[in-house]
Amino acid sequence: MKFINYLQSITGISIFPLIALIIFTVFFTAMLIYVFAMDKNTVARISHIPLEDNLPSSSFNDPLL
């Protein structure tokens, strides 16, 4: 018996793809809103982090890093 036959025999299995799509859509939308609502100075500071060699030790406690 193929795996698809096992899935077809489970009652209510068709709701899981819909739930996954809803979770993905909500998460993706929330991340888009978060990114577009960020302060531009914070984005500029975070964008330079990989390029900086000499970070002060206090910056390791910064929650945005």
C-alpha cells in the first residue's frame, strides 16, 4: 500500500495544508510589517554590523545585534 493511501484514509487530513498555509501567511505578513516599520537608523546600524571589525564590548549586550 502506498503512502498516499494511508493519508487518504485519515479523516480530516485535508485541513492540515490549509492550517499550514494560514500559519505561513500570518508569519510572513507579520515579518513584513515588522521590517517596514523598523526605524531607518536601526536598519542602517544593523546593516553595517558584518562589516565592522572593532565593535565595542558593550555592543554585545545590545538586543538588536
